[in-house]
Amino acid sequence: MTEHVRVVGTGLLGTSIGIALSRKGIRVSLHDISPTAVALARDLGAGVVDDDTAPDLVVVAAPPDVAGQVVADELERWPDAFVTDVASVKATVLDDVTARAPAHVGRYVGSHPMAGRERSGAVAAQADLFEGRTWVICPHDRSAREAHDLVRRMALAAGAVPTVMGAREHDAAVATVSHLPQVAASLVAARLREVPEDAVALAGQGVRDVTRIAASDPLLWTQILAANAEALLPVVDHLVADLDAVRSALQQVAHDRATEGARGVLAQAIAHGQLGRARIPGKHGAPPTTYATLIAVIPDEPGSLARLFADVGDAGVSIEDVRIEHARGGPVGLAELYVVPAAIEPLREALVAAGWNVHD
Ligand SMILES: NC(=O)C1=CN([C@@H]2O[C@H](COP(=O)(O)OP(=O)(O)OC[C@H]3O[C@@H](n4cnc5c(N)ncnc54)[C@H](O)[C@@H]3O)[C@@H](O)[C@H]2O)C=CC1
Ligand SMILES: O=C(O)C(=O)Cc1ccc(O)cc1
């Protein structure tokens, strides 16, 4: 892909796309309503500041509530260019573009990289944000095959794995895999506002895992949730019904510990969660991988994590994932290493031999 790509909206997504494509030798020009945002993206290596030469492909990475308008403007401004957007919702943007630029909608095809972060803005951009991640392309009745092909090539150049879905099908899918998790994470995290300091101090990995995306931008997410209200509503209804069942079971046990049936409801809630979680694909969309874990106690001092990683490397073991927990106020931390199951025993032996205190 040697074309000229114009990125409009140089925040987290736009800058990450710009950096990824620029590194592949693609010419990228940048535009944003904020001159600071565009200058920052340029300084981070995302491309050159808007130079008014005609692009082959425009990527609109602006917030969802203006994406349709910006796509329509770009279609009007560049009569020979194809245009995509990366907004997290697809049907409302398609409807908006169709209404605003009916004569040009054939050059538009929506898309959505299933990759992002809980932080916004160019400073949070990452060149490898899309590496191995799914990038959904949403062709429609009137979209040109060339538009689809160009977006596909751009997604591949950014390191992503393109996949095709209709806009409404996409919106129904992300209601469950992205939008409900955001609502649940935010609501769970919101409970923490009201507990005493020494209760929050007990927070372990579980609450951290469940609430990471609760740090997301309220303005962006208000737009996403409102734009996908129709698809999200039935999914939220299911969650409310499930929570209601758990609530009634707890009420029964609290009222009479010998009550029958309530424990079955609680167990089923957890068991259904196991089944759902087991369906989440592992890295690169491959089937789920169950890793074995080993916890190493690391002194809370500079360089100790680097030494641990070096010893794991010397043992010939690849770390698939890692979590670090700091003992609050203590002199040590815990590094939980995720490795393929076959590597766990050799790793344990090698780390013990190297003097590390390890446990399961
Ligand atoms: N944040 C995430 O993890 C993901 C976000 N997306 C989608 O990507 C899009 C951008 O999101 P982020 O990069 O996170 O937001 P961001 O807030 O980091 O960046 C948005 C940028 O768009 C600019 N902008 C706003 N209105 C504009 C307009 N009318 N014309 C030109 N530029 C304009 C802003 O100045 C800002 O620099 C959104 O539509 C979002 O739904 C998609 C996948 C993941
Ligand atoms: O931070 C994460 O894990 C995310 O899942 C971010 C994200 C946010 C919005 C999207 O439309 C897609 C991905």
C-alpha cells in the first residue's frame, strides 16, 4: 500500500493509525480541529500536518457524534477519495452519512478496529495498538468494492486482521463484547466511592481486572452508549434479570441460611460466567489458551523485575502475560507469570535454582 492516507481526528486512534502506517512507509497527512492535537501527532511521528494534497483514503477518527458529519464533509471535499471512519458504533454513522451525502455514500465504508485503550488523546497513542487485533469492515448496499479493498489494505498495513460484518450486526455484537463490559466495569468501580479507605486498601487483582476500563473517557462513552442504545438495551435487560436472580438468592440465604435452591442460583451465576469467559478468543483471535501461572516474590527495589525476566529468558521460557501486585507498604511485590503449561515445572526449577522465592 503506497497511497496517501489522510487522518482526520488525531487523538488516540488517529495518531496510533498514523504512526503505524508511517512506519510502513505510507504517506500520512494529519488534520484535527485542535491545532495542538495535530502538532502533537506530528511530533509523535504520525505523519505530516495537513498539506491540502488529495488523499486516496481518508480515515476519520473523530468522536462518534461528529463522525457522520466529518465523513460527509470529507466525501464532498475529496471527490476521488474513499473514506472510512473508526467510530465504535456503525449504524448511526452510516445513516448519518447516507442522509448528509447521498450522492457520495458509495465511496464510504465504515470500519472499527477492536483495539483501544482506556486513555484518550495522541499522548496515549501506540504504534502496535492494532497488532493482531480484529478490524471490522462494514460494507453496505451502495459501497464500492474498491473502498472495501483500500480499507482492508490499510488495516493489514496497521498490523490488524480485517473481518467483514454488516453495520447492524456489528452494533449488536459490540453491545455484548464492548459496551456492556464498559457499563459493568464503571458501575462496579462506582461502588468503590462509598467504602472506607481501609476497605479500598484491600483491593487485589480481581477488582483491578474488572475495573480497568472504568478509567475510560465519560464523554466518549456517553456518545457510544447513546448511539448504540437500541442494541444495548436488550443486553442490559438480561444483565438486570441476572442481577435480580442473584439478589433474590442472597435475600433468601440472608433471611434463612437453611433455605433450599438459593445456592444453586449463585453457583449457576458463577458457572455461566466460566462458560462465557471460556469463549473469549486468546491472542490474535486464536482459540482460548489456558496458561499456567507461577508467582515470584520480587524485592521492591530497582532492577529486580528486570533480573526476574532475564532469569525466565535464560530458562528458555516465553512469558505470555504478567501481572504485578505491590504489597501495600511492604518491601516486596508479587509478579504473576503466565506461561504455557508445559513450561511451568522447568521454569519453577530454574527460578528456585536462581534464588527466587516462587509459589503457585
Ligand atoms: N478509545 C478507544 O479505545 C477506541 C475508540 N474508537 C473510536 O475512535 C474514535 C476516536 O476515539 P479516540 O481516538 O479514543 O478519541 P480522542 O478523544 O483521543 O481523539 C478524538 C480527536 O478528534 C478530534 N476531533 C473532534 N471533533 C473533530 C472534528 N469535527 N474534526 C476533526 N477532528 C475532530 C479531537 O480534537 C480529538 O483530537 C471514536 O469515534 C471512537 O469511538 C475505536 C476503537 C477504540
Ligand atoms: O481498553 C480496552 O480494552 C478496550 O476495549 C478499548 C476499546 C474502546 C472502544 C472500542 O470501540 C474498542 C476498544
